[in-house]
Amino acid sequence: MTTLKYTNTVFITGCSTGIGRALVLACLERGDLVFATARKIESLSDIEHERLVPIALDVNDDAAIAKAMAIVTERVHHIDLLVNNAGYAAMGPVLELSHDKLLAQFETNVFAPLAVTRAALPLLRAANGAQVVNIGSVSGILTTPFSGAYCATKAALHSLSDAMRMELAPFKIRVVTVQPGAIQSSFGENSLSSISGLIAEDSLYEPVKADIEARAMASQQHPTTAADFCATLLRILKDNPGAVVRIGNGSMALPLMRRLLPISWLDAILSKKFGLNKLR
């Protein structure tokens, strides 16, 4: 029986599409052993590789997380790179989002990365200088109309990542926050489907429904390909990255706008862009 050779042990959440799927392929190409997780494991059925271990995982299910970590422990006893990528966007006016929608948004984008990292901690400590990569967003830096809940979750994840970075440093675990710009994926279509039926005929925002839909698809305007994003990310992670990594179209410009422009200017620019001026 031959021993399987690999470069690093990588655990990735949200691998069905987009960044997660592209990252799986990039890590396999460079020689890693990849534990690829997805809520619907059949979405990974077309990727066959001796160093790929597909795992069904709902990141909001603590029992499923524990089972996934047990699979890793049985195979290799450590994780070199943990990528918390799973997430989604609940779009729409914040006051018209139900409590359940808001809770689901925070559970997936904020609570789940903490739960996965907490469960993975023994495996991370067992590695020689592990990395935890939390996929945030420039939307957590610059809030836009009709995506307030999503922006809030990414801002929260950025802050929690800052805390984890300091708290895990004594154990030789590096935490890196990645803030992508526009990345080509099904993110826009999924976001668009989340507002289906949300804007009622008597909604205050019904006249700008098309603008809300445009915001849902904004991440797919001149996007960087997921493959290019992942190639750049892995290269940066290998070369001693800083605390925050920004990659993709808009990843530098939007934070710069937030830092340099007065809030009143930003409000005016974004209100006009997303149709709020029409409601006056």
C-alpha cells in the first residue's frame, strides 16, 4: 500500500461554486490534500482526484461540523489551511427583511466561521504554523443600500477575524482576512433569488425594485474570474501575507472611497446609483 503524498492539508467550506470550487481545483493542482465541503455534496461529484475528500457539510449544523473534523482527524490529524468561504447574501431593504432572514444571514456568514474554526482548533494547533482564512468582502467596508444585512455580517466577520488573529497568534496560527471585490460566480443569481417575492406591491421600495435587483447583481459587473482570484490568493498566502488581503475588481477602490470621501458624499453617490433619489 503506497502512502499518499501531498503538500498541505486544506479544509474549505462552501465548495459548490465560485471561490470555493475554484480554490479546490487550485489546491489540488499545487499538490494539496483537500477536504472540500458543500451542503449538497453531489455538486462535487464531477471532480475526481486521489487527494480530494468531499464532505457533506451544513456549516450551521454543529453535529455535521464535528463529523467533518472527525473525518480529517481519522485521515491526517492536522489542518494546515482552513478557509471559511461558505456564505450568502440576503438582499433587500433592511426594514423589510424578516427576523428569520436576518438570523439566517448572521448564522451562515458570522456564527458558522466561528463554529468551524472552534471545531478545527485542535487540528490547527497540531500543524506547524497553520493559517485560517476568513473570506470577508469589501462590502464589509463600504455599506450600500439594499445590502445592509450582508454588509453588516461581513463587517462583523472582519472584526471577529481581527480578534482571532491576535488571540491565536500565541499558538502559531495565522488568521488572514480576505476582502474580495467583484468575483465571477453564481453569487449574483443566488442573491437575486433571495429577493424573489420580497418586495410586495405595497412596499415603500416597490418603485425601485429594479434597482434592488441591480444591487443583487452588482458583484458580477466586470468581475475577476474565480480561478484568477484563487491563484493570486494562494500565491499571497505562501508569501507571508499581511492581516488583510484584497483581490478582485473594486477591492482597492471601494475601501479607498470609504476612507477618503465624506459620508455625505458617499450617501449621495450611493443613493443616486441605487435609485433612492426616485423616491423623493
